[in-house]
Amino acid sequence: MDLGFWPLAIAIGLPFVAAAGMPRLYPLVGERIGYLGAAVAAVSFGLLGTQIGTEGSVSRPWIPSLDVAVRLHADGLALLFALLASGIGILIFAYATSYMHGKPDLGRFYMALLAFMGSVLGVALAADLLLLFLFWELTSVCSFVLIGYHTEDAESQYSARMAMVITVGGGLCLLVGILFVAIAAETAGIGAFDLAAILERNDAVRVALEETGLFTPALVLLVIAAAAKSAQVPLYFWLPRAMVAPTPVSAFLHSATMVKVGVYALGRVRPLFHGTEWTSLVATLGIATMAVGALLAVLARDIKELLAYSTASHLGLMVAAFGFRSRYGAEAGVFHLLNHALFKAALFLVAGVIAHEAGTRHIDELGGLRHDLPVTAVITALATLSMAGIPPFSGFYSKEILFEATWETAQTGGGVAWLYPAAAVFASVFTVLYSLRFLWLFFGDRPDGLGSIHRAPGALVVPPAVLAGALLLVSVRPSAVIDLIVNDAARATAVGVVDIHAGIPRHVSGPVVMSVITVSAGFACFPFYTEIRGILEGVSTATARVHPTTVYRSTLGTVDRTSRLVRSRVQNGLIRTYVWWLLLSACALTAAGYASTAVGIPAPAMAETPVAVVLVLSVAVVAAIAVASAESHVTGVLTLGILGFMIAIFYILGSGADLALTQLVVETLLLLIFLLVLEEIPEFYGELKRGRALRDAALSVVVGTTAFVSVLLAAPERGADPTPTAVFYVTNAVPEGGGANVVNVILTDFRAFDTLGESIVVIIAALSVLVLLTMRDRGETQ
Amino acid sequence: MTFTLAATVGALFALGTFLVLRDDLIKVVWGLAIISQAANVYLISMGGLVAAGSDTVPILATHHAPFPEPTDPVIQALILTAIVISFGMTAFALTLSYRAYQENETINVTKWEQ
């Protein structure tokens, strides 16, 4: 079957359309509107499902002059990610309809959730760099609304803002990175923003990137963007805070969508950047996150917090996998993308069930829930064992492939590279530990304080049960799923050939030993969970000063204080201050522009200036000085008049007959108006403070110098040809406009509309003057 | 020639800026007027000022080709517009100052109630 534009476009667009209708529909339909969301997700899921096995790009022009188009691309990876987002979306909407019963603002909630789903589908399928950026930022904005669902709650506000600052900050890095890649793509002769073409000809773009020296900057920026989105060290801290959101949101954002966006982007650009730098940056980042996330998950006291840190850890696993060069890297990353989405979404939904039925999320207050929630217990067992990577559950297969990737990298790299497998095993031991701890909520002893727990309603249990069913399928028949989509997806991110084998290992090898160590050490340590947590708490307290959260808070505080300081200095309510800073910045920017283009100041030709011009202009400047130092208003106005008349004479000397006439009329009128107004206004008696006068004089000198330099730089050379525009008007004035006075013809014929606008300005000014003067006489004061 | 123009433009801009920053509202209006004049001279300098002559004025003596090469008429059209607009602006600013004085009973901008 061929790839169609409309199935993809509708799959992305429908959630947005539905989102726009939500606030209107909600008052009519009520809480059941959630099922409409599920239906929309199902339509998207179905449309995407029809595209499995296809590969290619389709596009419709958007901004042809900039080579920006609505380009959509489908391949295994894009479809896998999009199917996960929409498939889990169906379950989340169904779950939310029951879970969010009786909560306020549901119209807005579902609107944001739908728009979010559309954005994630957009990220998955976009094959245009700008389109990708657009959807990327939309996911950040929507997640801000979703995390800040409890708008009145201070903690919710703080967390939403934190998520926004980190992910949008990452988005800015993405934008710059994208522009670098676009520059290179253009150099290589490919459409600047065409991601599909860039990836197809990645060798050419890569060479162009290296030649322009943009390779490392682009790589680093894209990795920062992905790290911010996918909660990698040290930008992971927004993820656990985001758990203030309602559980369906957490389950959706933090299992399959929002946080996977970064991982997905890394997988996408992997063929373009793979190499030594890529591995040392991405794989190290991933492995570090894997370890830190696992340690923090063990420390957690809240079940959603535990899941959040565990998510960070598993994201680290995927990032690390994509970091390794070998085919195992691509395989592990993609396969775990699928497995993690399934088990983590299920576990979040289970956490929601627990919080809903038991009324607490505190780990130490929960236990022995299997009697009260038997079905949920089975689901949890499947999901946690998969998360821990215990054979034969699905998580084991992908983790085993990661072990193979680390093992291979260590064998070829030697030396320090052996830290990769070591750190992976270390992190995985803790993964087993916290997974078992989560399972223990159901199988441990029941604490005395725990009250009676109701059986969960079907609507809350069915969605996680569906996910558990999918997990079971992957665990029992991994090859079926791999053949359906995972293999294709891995091929899209891989550099060479991929061939995923998942199964229980039958020979002893390095990676197998790693798995054995992981599982046995995990089980052996579990009885000492409390002691281990105590030790970790000690470490955490000792390093509190360098925690990213602390750094974030102090940075934000500094920014806050600085901006308050700047505001009190720059925007203090006096227009004069605004003008002062505005002019200074304008001059600084102009000077920076001149400096960056490194233009030399041309030697001015002084000798040829006619004496008359020098005289007239000197008188003008002297008059201006007299205005500036005028004692009374009347002297000032008169000297201002002198300045105006001198300028009029200057126009005559500069061949501007019409200018001189106009200037003379205007000056005479202005003089009259000034004198009329001044009659009503008293003299000003204020003293000139020395400090301020000096400061203002300094700024005046800066402005004057900037203007001086600008004239020298911008004035045309002597004897330069007239501009084409000037020639056009001179030659066409008579034949086209029927007049010999070129300036008049321009004003009344060629640019008559502009002159009409100008007349309107003068009329408006006249009307305003009239209104201002008559208003007070009618008694309208203030 | 350019140097003279540049010096004039620089001096006028500097004096105008100084006046705009004063407490006396009337002086602020003067500053604006001087800055508009400076901007007009700036525009003239962009056309390349040449000594005036019968051919340099952009009013054609003959109604058929070949046409002479006068100074840039576009710039003159621009300045003409600018002169009229700045007239409107200055008149409006003055009236506004008058009204501001009526309401606040002072033309010291720092003494106004904020």
C-alpha cells in the first residue's frame, strides 16, 4: 500500500480540530466527552495503522519562498512512535473519563490533552525541520497547561513553570541546532528544511556540517534539546515535579509521549551524527541518567515519584542505546521505546488506581494490596517484572540488547569504555530493586494504618489491563512484534543492517553474565531495601548543594532579582529614562553592527565644500546651540526659527527648490504656533543639576557621534551613478506622469497613495489639536 | 562635502538629544523639532550633495529625452513628506504640552503625578 498524505495529515489534524471544539462541546455533553477524545485517538490510531509497512515522504507546499513545506514522513520509527502515542491515548482518554469524574475545568483539560496528542503525532511524522520545531514547542506548551491543571495550587504553578522553562529552553537550543543543520543542508545543495532529504543524503550534509565547522555545535545543541525534553542528567528534575498533574496526564506525558520526544529526535538524527563524538556524548549522558534515575527512584517515598525517576532512568537507557554505534544500539533503543511505553503507562495507571482507592500515594503507608485489588496486582506483577528486566518478560529482551551494545563498545574501545557495561549493570541492579519495591505494595504486609479499600471500577482497570495484555504478547511472542514494526523502526535509526533477536539466551556470554549479575544482585539486595535507602539518603543530603533543583532555584532567583533591578533602573515611569536607554541601546547596536562588518571610516573630502554651504550649516548649528542654552522660551523659539530658515537655505543650495519652499512655509507657521502657545505657558524655573547634565551630555555626544559616523559610512561616493529608482522617476516623469517637476510627479502621481496617507496624518493631527483644545472648555478635566 | 554634512548631522542630533532629556516640556518639543531637521539633512546627505546648478534641480527643462541627471528626486520627495509630517507632529506635541500644563499646572515633567 502506498503512503498517502491525507491519512497522516488527518491523523495529526483531527486531534487539533477536536481540541478546538472541546470547550464548546463540554457544556453540552458533560463528562462523557472523554470518550469522544478516545474516539479521536482511535481514528488517528486506525489511520496510522493502515500505513504500517509503508515508507516515504509526502508534502504540500507551505512557504515555498523559504522552502518550508508541510512534509510528512512515515517509516518504522515514526509509525511506532505515533502508534504508541495514539494507542496509549485511547486508553488514557477512556481512563480519564472515569478518573477525572467530578473534577473542574474538564473542557480545558481534554482540549489540552487532545492538542498534546496531536502535537506528539506531529513530531513523530514531521519531515520538515521547522514543522518539527513547531510541534516540539506545542508539546511543551500543552504539557505546561496539563501539568498546571490545578491552577490555584502554588506547587502546581511552580512545577508547570519549571517544566516550561526547561523544555522550552531546550526547544530554543533545538531551533538553533536546526538552523545549523539547515545551513549545512543548503550548502550541500539539499532543500534547507527537508529532514527526509537530509537524512537520505546524510553523508553530504555531514561533510557540509564539518566543513562549515558547525558539526559539534549542532550536535551539542540537539543533544541539549533532547536532554531537556527527555529528562536527562542534569535536566531531569522537572519530571518528578510534573507529577502534580492528574494521573492520566502523568501516564500519558511521561510514559509514551512527551518525554519520548527527545529520545525519538535522537533516534531520528542518529544516522546524521553517529561517530565517536556522538557516542562519547550521548551514550555517556544516557548511562549517567540511567544510574542517577535508578538511585533516585530507590530514594522516592511517593509511588508516582518513584515512577517518575524510574522513567528518567529508562529514558537514559534508550538515550544510551542510541548513543552506541553498533546495530545493537539502534535495536535496544527502539525496542525499549516500545516496552517502556507499555509497562510505564500501565504502572502509572495502576498508581492512579491505588491513589484513587487507597487515598494515599506514600510508599511506606501501602502494602498487601493484592487482597483488595487482585486484578491490579496481576497487571502490576507483569509490568514491574518487565520493568526490572526479569526474563522472560519483555523488558528483559531490550535490556539484554543494551547489555550487548555496551559489551561490544567496551570490547572495541577497551580501557575506560568498560565503564559503560559496569555502570549499566550498576543502574540495572537498582532498577530491579525499585521494581520489586513497587511490586511489594501488593505482596508485602498490610500496614495497620491502611483503611478499607474498595474494588476499583472497571473503567479504571480495563486500560492498564489492555496494556498488560500487550506486554504479555511482547513477552511471549517477541518475534511477532519485532517483525510487525520494531525491526523497521530500528532500521530507520541504524546506520547498517539490523536483525533483532529476542529470546532467552542459551549460551553463556558477556551480556548474559551481566544480566545474571543484575537479577541476582537485585534480589539479594532487596531484603536490605530500607538500609540501602538510608545510605542513599545520607549521600543525597551531603550533596544537596549541587542538586540540579538547588541550582535551578538559585538561578531563577538571581534572574528574578536582576530583572527587578533592571526594571527599576530602566523603566522607572519617567519617559526621559526610557528615551535614555532606548537611544543608548540603539547606538550600541549600530556601533556593534559597524564593528562586526569591520567597515573602515572613509577619509572625508573637505576641500570641495562650497563656502556658502559651510556658512549656512555653521549658522544652523550655532542656532541649535543657542536653542539648547536658551534662557527663556521666547529666545529659544526665535533661535529655533533661525535654525529652520538656515536649513531652508541649505535646501536651496542643495538643489531642492520645493523643499525650501515647504520648509519656509512650515517654519513660519511653527513660529506662530509656538508663540501662541508660549503665551499661555509660564517660563520654566528649574535648575540644571550638574551630574544629570553631564550624563545627558555624554549620551548626546554618543548619539551625535553615531549619527556622524553613519553619515560618513552611508553617504554615496562622489560622482556615483544615480540609483535605478532615481533614473526611473526622471525618465518617466514626463511620459508617465506628464510633469517636468519630478518631485511633484512622484508625490502626486507615482506615490499618490502615500501622499494621501500623509494628508490623513496631518488631518488627524489637526483634529487632535482641535479636540485637545475644546475638550477642557467643555469641562472634561482629567 | 560629506564631512561638513556629517558634522552638522552629528551636532544637531547631539543637541536634539540633550534637549529631549530636559525637564522643561517645551524644551523636549524643541528637541524633537531639531532631531527632525537633523534627520532631513541626513537624508540629503544620502543623495550626495552637489553644488547647485541649472541641471541639478529635479525640474526638467526639456520634455523629451535625453533627460539630464539631477540630484536624486526620491530623496527630495521623502524629505518633503518628512517636513510636513514633522510639522503636524510638532504642532500636536505643542498642543499636548499646553494641555499637560493645564492639567498638571507645571511644565516640569518630573513633577507630574504618575
